[in-house]
Amino acid sequence: PQKEEVQVTFVRANGERVQSKGKVGDSLLDVVVNNSLDFDGFGACEGTLTCSTCHLILSQADYDKLPDKPSDEELDMLDLAYDLADTSRLGCQICLEKSMNGLEVKVPATVNDARS
Ligand code: FES
């Protein structure tokens, strides 16, 4: 049903805005995959928390609103991410809720695959 749909805008480092839609319960990695968004190297470990390539940067307000704080495992992986910010999260660890409709996240210019 329509109300389960959540709009997410990804903003590339060059400023290009990429609109997409996900469903409640999808991770932001799912949204990228399901919408076939072409972010180079994104989500390389397929959400198994071993690569840091799904790194996204949120606004402070959105970051504070997220229901779950990052786990220690996520924080360890974020330390290896390219262009880390105070409001960085891993896309595979954030699941959409209805309240996140209209969420905007920044996609860093490149990725650092922690496995290599
Ligand atoms: Fe690899 Fe999220 S997809 S850590």
C-alpha cells in the first residue's frame, strides 16, 4: 500500500540529486539496490558489515531522529569509511520507517572497501 512507501533522496558529491523510493523495513542499501542506483562500489559486502562502502552522511536533524544508534560494529566499520563525518552512518544498517519519508542523505565522492 501507498503509505508504506518512503521517499529517499540521495545527493551525490557533485550535487546531483537522485530521487528514489523504498518501503518500510528496507535498509538504505536495499533502496540503492532495488532502484538500481549507480553509486560506484556501493554496498560491496551486501550488508554484512564488513566493507564500509555503504557510507552515507545524514543531516544532523535526521541523524538525531534515527531510532537506533550505531552499534560498536558499525562504528568500527565507519572508522574506515571515506570522508567520515559526525553524522555518518552505514546504509545497510538503517532501516526505513514511515517517519523518514523525505529523508535526504549524502553519498560520499568515493568508497573505501575495508576488505581490501
Ligand atoms: Fe558493507 Fe554496509 S554494505 S558495510
